[in-house]
Amino acid sequence: MKDWFADIAAQFKLNFIDGNRWQWLVEGFKTTLIIAFFATILGILIGVLIATIRSTYDKTGESLKKRGGIGIKIFGFIDRICKLYLTVIRGTPMVVQLLIMYFIIFKSSTKGTLVAVLSFGINTGAYVAEIFRGGIMSVDNGQFEAGRSLGFNYIQTMIYIVIPQMFKIVLPTLCNEFIVLLKETSVAGYVGIRDLTKAGDLIRGRTFSAFMPLIAVALIYLTVVIILTKLVGILERRLRRSDH
Amino acid sequence: MTTEKKALIKVDGLYKYFGDNHVLKGISAEIDAGEVVVVIGPSGSGKSTFLRCLNLLEEPTYGEVWLEDKLVTPVDPYLHPDIIELSKTYQSLFAAEKAKNSGRSDEEIKAELIAKIKSEDLLNEKHEGKAYKSLMKKIYNENYINVNLARQKIGMVFQQFNLFANLSIIDNITLAPMKLLKLSKTEAEERAKALLDRIGLADKAQAYPSQLSGGQKQRIAIVRALAMNPDVMLFDEPTSALDPEMVGEVLEVMKELAKEGMTMVVVTHEMGFAREVGTRVIFIDEGVIQEENTPDAFFSNPESPRLRDFLSKVL
Ligand SMILES: Nc1ncnc2c1ncn2[C@@H]1O[C@H](COP(=O)(O)OP(=O)(O)OP(=O)(O)O)[C@@H](O)[C@H]1O
Ligand SMILES: [Mg+2]
């Protein structure tokens, strides 16, 4: 028993204390958070834009088409681009997108984290766009009509009234998307980014012991996910109760 | 030269089809400044559709809506009936239809054809040439009012209140005046507070819609529309979603408004309101105006059997 404890302690020292290797994990965790956070922001921006374009087209496209003209042709083209983006992003694996971004599109870039933020952001945008579109559709049409009846045009009504309400509806889902993304960024190591997973793996490579660093990494992810899930639960209950 | 008085709102030959459902079948009406026009009729007869066509929340299939001397319909002058009528497409279709000798009036055929041309997009000669386009633009500027501008002058109150759920009461009222009339925040809030005072809800300025009763919500919805200083107010069954004990407080606000000379078009089942404050009552059934009269004559001397039948059920 004593031996076993001594062994554990030695392992712990080797993997985390020696050479200050625990700092690798801290640095890696920071990188993971940075990528997940900024990718979510980027994803939200892309998502709002695409969701607005798509639901506007769904709502007004048909009647505009009847009227003809260049405007609707451009609008239809943009809508098709959005659909293409959604199809491609949701139809290919995240890792492949990341590899393409890193090794083809930003071939000469040295800013790995930035490329990762872009890749994950563009990826998240596609999923968030559909969440937002569902959110926009679930805002009561009376809200939209009230806005229009006061004299707001379509875009103003969306910006002042529909989109803020959509955000409230989708906020919990959005937070869950962030949690998913936090775990998904673990593939960033594929392009040499030292995120949390990569940091654990690097320790493993240095110390030739897999157990401690990998379990530590898993525990960190697990803890963060559990805490965030709890927070989302609280947020959800708050939103339901306040109803405004 | 006579100075001809223009109606505030003029509706001319209004048709509205939802697919095969012919909801409005040729409604014409004039509403003068200061009138309180009450619209009644059975459920599904097209009252809401008529009201919503006035501010183009529904786009009429055919027919004109005027706000004073400007056309509100259609949004696109290319689809103006007069323009369509000039087209070769229309003329050949019309000739073919006439040749059938179906016994229908020219007016009826015209309505059908224009609806058909619009819904099936049969008009392919609409973008011919720059000169034509600039002429269209001129026609537009001289004759039309932008639909968003028109709506600023036409307030609307809905059955379901439709207060903006994401905004506090004060923000509900100040949003449109600030963004559309470019009032400063202070000016808009002063205006809002004066309106809230009038309906005795000044203490609710910071509350959110979900914290108010139905009657309170509807009174706020009324002053939200009033904050834009509209020329006319449309009410679509403003008390139908309310608990009975709250109907009175909303009708009271509406009566006040009428007394102050606000032009109003009110769809309602409140016959008492029609009698007391209406200057004219319109009975819509099967998509047409079956009868209209002053409240007194309307209720004491209904002429059409349909109206008599309807009144016997609701009174
Ligand atoms: N957006 C729409 N799409 C399709 N049909 C519609 C639409 N709006 C209304 N209708 C149809 O038009 C007809 C008239 O509806 P409308 O709401 O104008 O009646 P109403 O007189 O206001 O009735 P109520 O007293 O029940 O409010 C109904 O048959 C309805 O189903
Ligand atoms: Mg109705």
C-alpha cells in the first residue's frame, strides 16, 4: 500500500512538477478557452447574418420573385451561397476543415491559434445559423407585425425586436454549443496547436507515462463541462421564470 | 373651382384572395378625418383582412388604398392595375375573356385578370427600357407614399396586444418615435410619460409587458401607437382577448380618443361601443359591405336580411 502511494507521488512529480510541466496544462487550457470563446463569438456573428438572410428570403423571396428585377436575383444568389456554406460545413468533418484551413488556405500563417479560431468559428457558424433560424421562426409573428405597423422596415424590425427575442430563446442552446465546441477544439493538436489535449499528449511523450497526463486532461474537460452545464441549467430556469 | 375635400383613407375596389379563398370581393369605402367607423360582421367574413389591407399588413390582390392624396397600394408601381391594364398581356387576355361572353361585368373580369397576372407572374413586359422605368419612377413619386411612411401615420392596435416582449413599457412607447421620428430620448420619454399619465399607468414605465394585466397591456398598446402621432388608428377587436372585467378600461381609453377627434376604424363585437361612439357602422359579410349607416339607423332599421339575422344573434 505504501509502495503504491509512493509510486503515485513519484508519477505525479514526474508528470506535473518536474520541469514545471503543470504549466503546460495551464497554457494549453488557456489556448483551448481562447479558441472556444472567440470561435463562438465568430460563429454567432456568422450565424446571425446567415439566419437573417435565410429567413428573410424564406419570408419575402417568393413575393419578390414575382416582381422580378436585379435585386431579387442578387438576393437569391446570396441565399444560395448561404445554403452552400451550410451544406459544405455540416457535410465535412471538423478536422478536415481545420487541416484545409491550416495547410491550404493559410499555408504561410504562423498564427496557429488565429487559424483555429477562424476554422472553429466558421464551423460553429453553420450550426448556430440553424439554431438562430429556428429561434427567429419561434418569435411570435405578432411581434413582427407590431413593428411593421409602427413603420419600421423589415431590417429595423428584425434588429430592434425579433433578433433580441430570438437571442433570449436560443441562449441556453447557444451555451450548450459553446460546451460542445470546448470539447471539439481538442483536435487543434492536428495542426500543431498546443491546446489542453496537446499539452497532455506532450507530457506523455516526454515522461513516457500515459496515465497521469491523459487522465488529468480528461478531468479538466469534465470539470469545466459539468460546471458550465450546471450554469446553463440555472440560466434556463431564470429565463423561464422571468419571461422578459 | 371647388375645393374638393379628400377622404383621409379611401379604399377603392379592394379584393383579397388567399389562394382559392376569396376573402374580400370588391370593397370600397371612404373614411373622413374625425370619423369613428365601426366594422362588424360574422367570424371569418374578412373584417381583419380588410383592416390589415389598409396598412398593407396584407397586400391586397387588387384594388387601391389611398392615404389622403397618395396611393399606398401596390408597393410596386409595376404592379399598379393601370400599368398592368396597359400591357399587351392583359389586353389579349381580356379580349379572350370577353369573347367567352360569360355575362360577367368588365369590372369583375378585370379584377380576376389582374389577380391572375400578378399571382402567376404573367407580365413579362414590365422592364422594357430606361425611359419606361424613369416614367414609372415619376409616376411613383407623384402618386405613391412609401408603405413604411404610410404606416407611421396609421396606428394599429391588435387583438393580442403585441407589446414588444423584450422591451420595458417606456421603451415600447419610445422606440418608434426615437428611431423613426428622430425624437431625442428626452423628448420621446416626455411624450411617453404624458401618454402614460393619461391612461393612469405612469407607475408601470419600467415594468415589462409580461408583468401587466391584459387590460393594461392593451392600453399601453394604444398609447404606443399614439406616440407616433398618427392621423388614424385601426383597432382589430381590441377587447376580444380580454377578461370581461378589463373590457371597460380599454373601451374608456378608446372613447376618450374618439372624443378628442381621433379618426378611428374599429373592428369589434362591442355593439354598445358602436352605438355610443361610432359615427358610422359598416357590416361586412361574405367579403363585401352589405350595409352601412349611422349607428342609430343601422341598429334600429337594418335593411338587409343578412344584417337583421346577424343582429338578432348578437344583440
Ligand atoms: N394569412 C392568411 N392566409 C390564408 N387565409 C387567411 C389568412 N388570413 C385570413 N385568412 C382567411 O380569410 C378569411 C377571413 O379572415 P378574417 O380574419 O379577415 O376574418 P374576420 O372577419 O376578422 O373573422 P374574426 O371575427 O374571426 O376575426 C378566413 O377564411 C381566414 O381563414
Ligand atoms: Mg378578425
